[in-house]
Amino acid sequence: MRSSFVGRAGLASLSFIAALPFTACSGDGETTAGDGLAARGGETTTPEMLSPAPARPPAPAAGSPCAADPEGVTVLERPMFPDREGSPTFGYSYKLYPGTDPNAATVIYVPGGPGQPGIDVERDPDYAPLEYPHIQTDLRGIGCNAPETVEHYPDEFYRSEFFADDVIAIVEDLGLDNYVLYGISYGTALATMVASRIEARGLPPPRALVLEGVLGGAFTSDLPGTEAAFVERWRLVRDSLDESIRSQLVAEPLPLDLTPEQWGAGITGGLGVAEFPGFTDPGYLGLMLGNLAPGLSEEERNSLRDVILDAGASTVDVMGDRLHHLVSCHEFSETEYVSLKLEAGELVPTRFDCTEVALSEPFSAADWPVHVPIYYFSGTLDPNTPPWQASAHFNAQTAAPRQVVHVLGGGHNARIFNLGDCAGPLWQTMTGGGDLTAAVATCSWPHALQGAPPVAAAP
């Protein structure tokens, strides 16, 4: 499972990336399966503004990974509106996979989207080595925490600050004091909020924040649009192709019996991968487009067709799509593209979201200060969360010791895809809050390391 941010088309890359060839559920009360481990601002919603409390959905959500494999799943009783006294409650699930080292720090995974699930039926060691206990989370309203109908919960139920409080409840439930928060894409913003709120409440802070594909702030009208990096990156890939291939992508009709919309969605999903071992310049997408070369077999051409369709397939169900709309439009994007199509060789937006919804609570890393070490992983060719977003977060968090690993040629999941050969040293260092210099020296993929010490607050 991989995560992405911005645009429904950008969300399509998750299932495609997971297939590449390379090396709480609702309920009454609190129940546990398996063994566990030993405010900020915003306008408060008044009771008059809230919809009546809906009936509680069943626990766990039918058909969810929590129902399919309940081992390690815990259901917590959570308030629907943590900022409202006497709030009705719902069941919130998370899943704990034990580590092989009982003394290792617990890694809490905060997924992207927003709207993509983080709980799976099995553990993926790409996220954290098996010696570390690993906690998977789903946002309220999706996955294991999904209701039975899309409109079950009122709009006010879906806010990042509420999501953050749900994660904090996991830390409290397990009594964690040796853990790290690991966020990808939207999860980097949410993990930052979690860490800041934990510090403000005097709870044991995480050993570190590990952020991959970083969001430093909202996409506002004075910044490049959410589709801009995809458009720019596609032009570079397209222009690197042989003319015999490029000419097919500017022609009408387009090749492989695919529509402009299918080509646009597939290209958008594929661009998030960029370059990684075995697929260097012009990256995975560019190399796969080589299957359009004249003289190749129908089987080879059809293999590309499958790649494009897989890359463009949505990873978000109707529950996640509603959550994505509400959270992204209010907190992360003034105008977010919904889909892109391939037209005359260019990626062209076909639909936008958020145009009639106010960016009422724009996220900024500067509003959520933390003091624990922060480790950033930013792909220099990441179109989902472009490198300027990681820089914005880095520059805002002056109270924390922080280091950025700039993964040269990397895409949206650059730590997972490009730095797998040095995962052990990286995690050992990060869970101890140490300096990454020696650890990244063991990585074979090209990178650049940037760091800064904390700056003491003015008296």
C-alpha cells in the first residue's frame, strides 16, 4: 500500500505503485483482540450547528480488514466531536502488529490521501522493519472505521484536528513512551498535528517524526496549483521519448484504444513513481511507454495498456471520496483538480473541486510547532507533494532538530522506493533521534542531506 496526495487522479497511484515489480471499527464499549503494549484553535462548532447523533454503525465495519483479520485490532470509544462536551461516541479501530524486538520503538503509521486506508490484512515491511512494533491506522469514517452509508456522519465529523485526537487516543490507550510517528503525504500534516497536540497536553512525546512526501502548507491561489507539477513533469517525460512514441501520444485517436481520460489518469498515477532502482531516467513511466515503439508485439503493447489502466484506477471508495472533499477543500486546497486528460500531448485538467468551498482552516506547519527530531524524505521529482512543500515544513519547524533527505530523481514514496537498501540503519537512527549522516551513507541511491539545529525561542 502506498499513499499520495492532491487530486482524485493523484489518489489513483496507490494500487498501481503497490503492484510495481521491485524489491476503529464501530462498536459498543472498548474491545481488544490480541495483546497490546503496556488544542489547539479553530472555530469551535456549537451544538446548534451539529446534526443529530446518528445511530452507531456495527463494529467492525463489514468487509473491512479489521473484520477479515481481527488479531491485533483494538476498538476505542471516541467522541464524534472532541471539542464538544457530552459528544456522542463512535467506535474507532487501530491495528497493532508486534515487533520481533521487544525493546524497539513502536512505529505509528499515519496514511495519506486524505481518504486512503492505512489498515491492511497483513503487514508490509517496507513501511518499517519487522523488529519494530507497527500500528496501522484508518481515519474516522473510512476503512475499518467506515459507517454503513456515505452520509451517515455529518460534515463536522471530518476534521484533521479530530483525526489527530483519535491517534493521540492510541498513544494513551497503550501508554506509549517509546514510539515514532510516521506519516506519508497527507499523513505528514496529520502526524505533525498529533505531535504538537501531544506536547501541548504534556503527554510523552514521540522519539521522532518521520515524514515522507511532505506537506508544509495548503495549496493557496498564490502557489502553483495542485496539477502544476504533474503537467510540468509530464512534459519532461514526453519530450524525452523517441519521436516514434511521442507522435502517438499527440495523435487522435490515442493508442491502445484508451480514451484521453484514461491516458490522463494513468499518466498522472505513473508520474508519482518517478525514478527508482531499475527504472531510471526517464523513470518508470517513460520506460514503460517504450512499449509503444514500432515493431513490438501486441502482447508487449497490451502490457502497457494494463499499466496505464492500473495506474489510473481509483484507490478511494465513496467513503474516502467524501472525506477527501471535506478535508482537502477546507484545509489544504483552494482549487483542487479532480482529473486530467491527455489532449494533444498535454495533461489538461477536466474537472476541479473546492471552487465553491471556502479554505476555512488552511494547514500550515508553522501553526503546529514540535520539538522532537524531524526526518524528512523528499523526492526531487515528486509531483504530488513537490519539494517546495518539504522546504516549507522544514523552514517552519525551527524549534526542532531536523534533517531532510533529498532523494534525487525520487517520486512521492522516495524513502520506500529508493532507499530500501539502507532502511535498517535509517530506522535505527530515527527511532533513537540521532544524526542521519552515517545512516544515509549506506544508501546506494543518490541523495543529498540537509540539516538544521533547533533555534531557541526568544525570551
